[in-house]
Amino acid sequence: MPLSLSWFMRSELGTLTGADMDGKAVQLTGDALMSGYYINELLLKLLHRHDPQPEIFDAYAATVKHLSADSDVAPLLRQFEMELLRLLGYALSLDHDSQSHQPLQAEQHYEYRADQGPVAAADRTGTMVFSGRQLGAIRRQEFSNADTLSCASRLLRNVIAHRLDGKELNSRKVLRDLKKTRGPDRGTLASRRSIS
């Protein structure tokens, strides 16, 4: 539920002075609810405390709204992750080789280095190796294509893990635990695929 809050702080503990509803409550269930937990946790772990980020809040609010209306949450999450990284100053470099500074070639394979970007790869294997065509499709956010969505999930999972600097996301841990206790039902698997 969107709220407009006012408070004052004299120490770490603030005092709430006002709270008003600022729009309609959004109902999330199933995969959308787990995805909402995931994006909340990303924000808590990637943003600095007490640092206002109105553009990030707008991207977050739009994503939550879309989660409540769209059954295919994975493309929404990839878009949010890419936008969040961009707004934090860590935008994905998906159009040129970071060593040669040449445009990416569709048939060439590149290793994506989280702190550098894509570099030409002699070997086509590895978690972070993608073709130039795949990186271009991710840049264009062509997430209706299953291969592009899968590659984007793999790429963003690794880049975000690098930015989290070893902090584990509890939402991923909860999904792993759910899978262990409930078995591989359809909803749990869908959630695991959507949260990178």
C-alpha cells in the first residue's frame, strides 16, 4: 500500500508524525508476491539508508503495479533489475567490447565481467559467456524470447550477486527451502525461474 509518511529523527530511531494513504492498495499473490518480496529485498540491500531515490521509487512502484496485473513476472523483473542497476550507476554494457571498444558482433562470444562488461571470449563455455546476438537481445529487452529471458536471468543474477558483495538474498533462500519441502510444483518452479 502506498503511503505518504512524515517523521523527524534525532538519532537512529525516528518518530512518525504522520501517515496517509497515497493511492490504492496493490494485491499480490503467488509468483507476483514472491517477486514483490524479491524487489523489496534488492532495494534494501543495494540502496544506502536515508538516501532518497525518487527515480528508483517510481520504477519500483510501476513494477509492483505491473506485477499485480501480469501473470508473466520474469520479464518484469528483468526490466526492473536492468533499470535499478542503471539508476545506481551500474548499467549493463551491452553494445561494445570493453577491451577493444568495438561494437559487439552477433556471432562472436563474449565473457561478461561484472566490473568491466563484455570481452571477447575464445571459449564458448562458462556461466557468463554469451553471444553478441544474445547480449544485443538483452539490451533491447526482447524478453518474449525464451532464450533471451534465460540469458538475461543468468547475466543479471551474476551481476547483482557481484554488486551485493557476498550478501545473500533471503527471497532466493526461501524459494530454495520451499522447493525442498513442497517438491517441484508448478508455482514454485515458476517463482524460481522468475527471481534471478
